[in-house]
Amino acid sequence: MDIKQAEIIKTLWNNYAGEYDIEAIVLAAYLDVDTDDAESYINDDDYLVLTDEEADEAVREYIEETVWAFNPSFLSTHTGVDEEIFEALEDRCEGNNESFKSMIKDFDWFVEDAVRCDGRGLFLAGYDHVEREVTFTSLDNTTTTYYIYRRN
């Protein structure tokens, strides 16, 4: 984030704190749009604006729901099951999710490895797969980094 964005965020925060969520203020500054528009983008699920912890939770939830879509070699690595088995079952798509998930030896490591390989943006930013980072310093000098994901 550049100096201009930081100043815009501070100005928006000073003017609209209490009227808008910080996520809408951060997105408005990042996109250089009206705060009402930013809030609408968030409400319409066009964008996600998350803290690091929230992004980690969201990516885990997404991965839990889409284990079936992972590459057979990646699944094989994390299950010990031959890659050919996953290839043979690919046509069942979502129907395999719970079965595949139950075969994963260490689901925390599975999520960590997936994010390490591809980044959270691949999973959370359906539009362009990019994770954008914006740091916000509040009036009491508390610094929080937000991650923006474009979904539509």
C-alpha cells in the first residue's frame, strides 16, 4: 500500500468510523471508490476483506469443501494412496470429498502445504487468484493487515 492509500484510509476512518465497517473503509481506499460502493461489493460477495487469522480460517474451510478438486499427485502425497486411485475416481467430483478428506493423514499439514504451494489467493480470490495486502493503522496506533480477495 502506498502513502496515498494510507492517507485515504485514515481520512475515511476519521470521517466514517462507526458508520461503516473497517473492511469497507479499507476496500474503498484500496479501490479508490465510495465507501457505500465498497460496502456493497463486500455484501454482494464480490470481495473479501479479511485479517490474517480470518483468511487462514476461510482458506481452511474452502479447502475442506474442495478436497475432491485437488491434483491426484497432491492427494497421493498426503494420503499414501496411489495416485491412480484418485485418477480413477475423479469423475465423481464432489461425491468424493468426504472420502478423500478422511484419507488425509494430517489435515493441518495438507492445508498448510496447499497454501504454501499456491497461496491463499488461489483458493479465496476466484476472479484472479491474487491476494492483496493492505496495512491499516488506527487512531490509537494499532496496526492491522487486511487481505483483499476479488471473487467476482
